[in-house]
Amino acid sequence: MSVQTARRLFNTEEYHRMAAAGILCEDDRVELLQGEIVEMSPIGSRHVACVNRLTQRFSTLLGKRAIVSVQNPVLLGEFSEPEPDLALLRWRDDFYGEALPRAEDVLLLVEVAQSSVETDREVKMALYAQAGVVEVWLVDLEVEQVEVFRVPEGASYGEVQGFGRGQSVSAEAFPEAVLAVEEMIG
């Protein structure tokens, strides 16, 4: 005899209530993806360095033209609140203190992957596309490549392009802010 179990999905309101009640702690490395609370992969030193380089570079290049948000939540509908490694957000004087940013506030999301590349590519890209996030970069530290996803169409992106060492990339929202792949991957 086999036991069938139903999965219980959580919405963002329940997710926040769990944090307020202490069920989820600030130090818990989790995010809400499609109603499921998913444990995030540990962050290694190469990952940290990549995020730090991107943060410094974008902050220098963009100044007050965008908010550089690092490993903070983005609200993508009722059942998803991922925490991308970096987000370039439309400038708001309250720095999103009144409400979390949503897909329409995002100019660019960046996911840095060392051991999580399959989840990022298969799960998160579909989620970002469905929400209408206009551009996502996946920095794959293992193969030393940056994949750029643009033109969301349903659960995928209509335009996907890879960049390697010796190449540069810029976000569509800031074409003058050019970053060499080496600057990102080290």
C-alpha cells in the first residue's frame, strides 16, 4: 500500500507570517518559488566575489539611475518571492521601504550560479519570464559564461545569448554600462 501525499503551497502573505512568527528566521537561506519554500544553495567565495564585483561595478556605473539591490526579495505574484543575487531596480526615493519591488520595477536580475545552475536555468528563468521580468543574466561560474535572457514569452525567453571570456555585455536599460565577462567571473 502506498501513501499519497498532497503538497501544501504557500502564498507570499503566509510566507511573511511564518517569518513574523519566527518559523522562518532571517538567517534561513530560503525563498518562495511557485508556492514552495525552497532552500538555497550555500554561497562559496567565488560566488561572493562575483556578487561583490557586480555590486561595485553597477553602483559605480549607474549611481542614482537605479537601485542596486543585493540578495533581496522581489515579489513575483501571489506565490513567488525569489531573492536574486542582484537586481537593478527603478529608482524610488523610499528604496522600496513601503513595498517590495515587483517585476515591473526590475530593470535587470542577475543570478550567480556555481552549484545551482540547473535550478536557476530551469525553474527561476521560467518564473522570471512568466512574471514579465524583461532581462535576466545567469552568471555560470563553472563554465565561465554569462547567459543573457531577454524578451519574456510565457514561461521562457525569446532571446537567449551566451557570452564568454573576451566578450562584454550590457543591460538593455543601460546600454552604455558595459561589463566585461572577466569583470564578473574574475
